[in-house]
Amino acid sequence: SELIMASIFKDNNQVAYYELRKKRNELLKETDFHALSDVTLSSSMRTYRQALRDLPANTPNPQWDGETSTLLNVTFPTKPTE
């Protein structure tokens, strides 16, 4: 997978944003059931999901460590306990 990413992306910065969005999408998917039309979305869950959607724009310098496959310089919001 690292070899595939190296051929698709020009540098580690692009890989970092790709990985950031991938992780963000996974976290959003985990909470999608909270946003169904027949469920009342709590304000804490609404805030959490908005913070996830805002992550790429609010993360000026994500880094990707290809050796350890680790995303660095990113602070993901804490999921509310509901």
C-alpha cells in the first residue's frame, strides 16, 4: 500500500491529507446512525461531527511517517459518550 501511495501522490504532505481524510471518514461513519432523520442529534455529537468535517481545513501541517504508517501533527476530536 505504501508503494501504491508513493506512485499516486507526489509527496508525504499529499499522503498525510489523504490519510487524514480517510481516518476522518471512518470516524464520521461510526456516528452516522446518530444523524438519521428519526434520531435527535445531541449538541455534543453535532459538535463532534462538525469538528471531524473541519479537520482537513483546520490542520495546517499534517505529516505522514511512511516508515511507521503513522499520521502526525493531527489532533482528532474526542467522541462524546452517548
